[in-house]
Amino acid sequence: MSQRKSPKKSVKHVPPNDWQDVWDGIVEMRKSKNAPVDLIGASSSADRNAPPKVQRFQYLVGLMLSSLTKDANTNQAIQNLRSVGLTVDKMRELTEDEIDTHIKGVGFHKTKAKNIKKVADILHEKYDDDTPPTYEEVILLPGVGPKMGHLFIQLSTGQAQGIGVDVHVHRIANRLKWANSTTPEGTRVQLESWLPHDKWMEINELVVGFGQTQCPAQNPKCDTCLISKICPSSALGKQKRTRSSKTEKKKPKRAVKSRKRAKDSSSDDPSDDYESNFLDSDDDRVVAEDSEPDDEND
């Protein structure tokens, strides 16, 4: 007799009470808009003078190229493709090798060239050279995963069906205790469980730029960070919490031991090495589809 599967439990994460203060501090630090994501990120992929459906295709290709690739290399590849005509018709006309010639600076460029070619054929056959209108359809395309799908819908429709979580958002959300997950997809689910919907459009670019300029994986600039006193992972934030804990009334010994065990079982910042040890779900898909290693340009 087969056992009944227990229903899946909804994932609800409780963020720190001062998350809004942290958010406002990051917004203040990001006012200059000088991070690579601001200047050459996914939102700059499309030619603003092109017809709308061509712009949508260019956003999609830009996101496909961005996986496991620095913004500067992604931007150069986009410019190379736009120089020959980054349209569905043109990508269908070019061979995989010809597409690959223009995108050699990105990671797994051979796989991405193959996927761009396949996507162009699908869009021509099923969508009249346009892109899918829904998230559910977009992530069925070769080389497109959840992060790309959510970001694409935001760029192409101006609406947010979900949060795009890459390694920057994953790392920093866990540093700030906005999530407690070992995977970007888990972080996305937890963020969506509590973050107000009107911030879903903003969080990716906001936090990615913060990660690029102020809070990198290694050696974050806590000494110049406006939120260092309330950040749960900064030295100043930890000192503040330590001082506060000393003023609390003593708890029963069993409760103290329980807290100590909980603290010992988790890292102060479990996300320090995420960029080197974790791929997001979109990157996993690209790696899985890769059939042969790229050359030394990677």
C-alpha cells in the first residue's frame, strides 16, 4: 500500500524587524547608479530605437548571454551581435559557428550560440518572431531558467511575476538575514514570502549594484557602508547585537544552551563563498547543456 505524500509546506521567512531601514540605506548608497549593472546590465541590452518585439528579443538574448559572465563581456557580445543585426531573422540566418564568433567572450559561448539559434527558430515558428508573453512559456526555451525568466518579464512587460535572484542577491539576502537558504531558488521563494510586491521590480538591480560596488563576496567594505551598524553580518552590527544581549535578563540555562547550539550550527555569514561555490539555477542549466569545453578565452 503506497503511502500518501504529505502536502508541501509553504515557505515563510521572517526578516529582521529593521529590514526597511536596511533597504533605505542601500537605496541611499545606490543613488549614484555607477555600478556595472546600471551602465551595462541587462536593461541596456536592447536598442531603444528598434521595434518593440526586436527589443524584447534583444533583452532575452542579453539575459541568455549573462549567465556565468561578467557584465562587461556580456555587453560586448551584445554589441557584436547588434552590429550584424540582433533579430530573430538574422539569428536564424547565421550558423551556430557564426553566432559563436561574435560571443566568444562569454562563458560557455558554444552552448549559448546553439541555444540562441534554437530560440530564434522557436520564436519564428510559434510566436511570429516575437517572444513568449508569460513567464511559464519563457522558461521552456533552451538556456532560459527561472532567474532569466523573471527578469525578462520585468524588462519586457514592466511587471513582476517573481524576483530574479542571482548570486549577488542570493549572497546579500542571506548576509542581511532576509533569507536563510543555501540555494538562489530557495532565497527567491523566501524573499517572495515577505518582501512587498512593489519592491520585486527593484530588488535585483538595487542589490546587484550594491554587491558590485559595496558588498562583494570577499572583503565587503563595511567601514564605509551606511548600514554597517544594523547589518547582522558586519563587525559593527555584531558588536551592537552583543551589547544588546548583555542587557537582557538571564534566561534558564537550558534556553541559553539551546541558543548556543543554534549559533554554533550556523555560520555568521553562510554566503561568503557563494559566488565561487554556487551556481544559480540558470547557470546550472547552461552547464548541464554544455556538450564540450570552451576554449581558453573563457
